[in-house]
Amino acid sequence: MSNIYNPALFVNQERKFLGFQKLLRPETRQAVMLIQATKDMGKTWLAGRMQDHCLEPTVNLPAVYVDFRNPKQDHHDFLGLVRLIRQQLNQPTYFNPLNEIINSYSEGPVTAVSALGLLRQNIVNSFNLDEIRGICLDITINYEELIGETLSARAGSLVAYCQRRQLLTILITRCAELRGHLSWWDGLDAFRGGTAVTTPTTHAAITEDNMGFLRADSAADQTRIERQINDAFFAALTALVADHASLVLLFDSYEAIKPDADRWLRQELLPRVRDGHLSELVIIITGRQTPDLSDLNMNNLLVKTQLEPFDEPTVREYFESRRKVVITGLDWRTILVTSGGVPGALAMMADHAMATTSADDDFFSDL
């Protein structure tokens, strides 16, 4: 179950929750709900309730929660989102083809990654960009095919380029000729003689992602790799949805989304829902701002809503029934006006009231 919210303290927003349940019905045309609200209005709690509902044994729907404010979640670009969603779904057999593709374009086998990283760092420490350009000329590599603008990026691209084309022997030999005081072959003996290290073929039931960084030789190569990964990812989602009737993706704090992740939502995920390739997918996007999707021509699939402040009866229910704060003479109208009916403000007021009442213990009763 989710730890995003505490169901014992949850009040209000019942209509929004019922709307979410309606989205899960096969006969419902709409598939995407945009929930906009200001700070502390309970967006995250509502998303948590939705996720918990999906995970109930009687419902049993795969549900993913992505919080764009959470630095512990890697959601900054398309591959981070793909891996995060795959991890939370916890259905590894569906994602074997995806993992195989990712591994084929990662920076190298796990056993050699650290050594390749050392090689890249040695290049960064020993040469400038002009000298790297000269090395490329020496070993007949087109410098302009390397990606990145910084010294570190170009060095990493050079190493990846040479590894994938079995040119590491030539690269390291030339570097050693130019900077002979360094141990260029540390950890890379397997690459001597132009022998590339390859990942052994395995027929195990589960193919693990080696979690390496993607290496592309050019912008066109990067685009091609991203297309293959996205196609494999959405093929896995399609198979998963076919076996589970529906699947829910909850994206929280949209206002904090990074440009690359937003581009993936708009150019990869949502168009597939619009075009019917993932018609059983349900998507919830919450935030202080929600995306303008008018350019996607999918208004027939959208539900747009907002969260309203609590009214006076709800404020009283929250204090007395949920938080067990019972103080004689409380003016509920004043509390409502002071807090603005904002759930976050009311929670702070209840916390303060409970701390104040619990602080008066028996130690001072005889003074």
C-alpha cells in the first residue's frame, strides 16, 4: 500500500475520487484526468488514495506513482521515466526485450564500466578539446560525429564510439604514445588486440537492465536509440494492459517536471493514448499547473478539474473525527476564514493544537 497519505485522516474530495473510479470503467471514453490546485490543497493525498485503491486485492490494477518533486526518483529524462515506471510495475518478464535493447546501447558490460570510466577520466585530465580533435584525426575518426559540447562529454562519446567499433586498442595506443606516463590499459586488457568485450547471450527467464548510461555516436544515432527503447517499452505496456484490463499512471507535481520528461509525456505517452494504442491506460496528472494539451487534439479524452477548499462542516469533521482535536469553544467559522479552508494549513493548525494540549502534563498541576 502507498505511504503517500494516511486514509484515517482523509476527508473531502470524494467526488474527485468517484470520478477516478469512473475512469477505470471500460465504458468510460475519457482516459486522462488533469487535477489543478494551489499549494497544500491535497493533490498528493488524492493521488495516494487513487494508488491505494488500485492496489486493493479486490481491484488489483497495476499503478505507478511518479512525483516530479522527489529527488530520489529518476524522472529527469525519457530513460529515467521508462526505468522508473518499469520498476514500480514490478512485472519483469514483460520487459525482457526492453532491457535487452537498453543493454545493447549502454556504455559497456558491467565488468568493464569502471575501467572505461577511468579511461574517459584520463582523457579528460590529459587532453583539451583541440587535442581530442587531433587524436580523432590520428585514428581516422570524424570528430564531428562525437556528441556533447564539453570536454567530459566529448571524451565519453569518444570512448563509447571506439568501444562499439572495436577501436579501443587504437585509441588507447595513441593516448599512450602522447601521454606515456599514465597506465592507460588498467582494467582494459580484454580490449587488447581489438577484442571487444561482449555480454554473453543468456536464456534466463529475466533479463536485467545493467543500468548503464546510453552512448550514441551522433544526434541521429541518439534519436534512433530512443525510438527503439520507446517502442519496446510501449510494446511491454500494451502486453501488460492486455493481461490486466487496465493500468494507471499517476504523475504528481507536474509544475516541477523537467523539459525532457515533459517532452516524453507529450510526444510519446499521450499520443499513444490518443491514437488508441493504449486505450485502456488511465493517466492522472496533478500539479499547481497542469499541461496545456490543446495541440494534441485529445480533448475528448480529457477530464479537467480543480480541488476546492474545505467548507465548514468538513473542517469540523477533520478536527474532531479525524484528528481527535476537541477543544471547548472553538469557533469553526474563524478557523475556516483563517485557514482559507486549505488542507495543509488546517493540518498545521491541528498539529499545533494537539501539541499545545499534550504539553500541559501533570508535572505542573500542583504549582
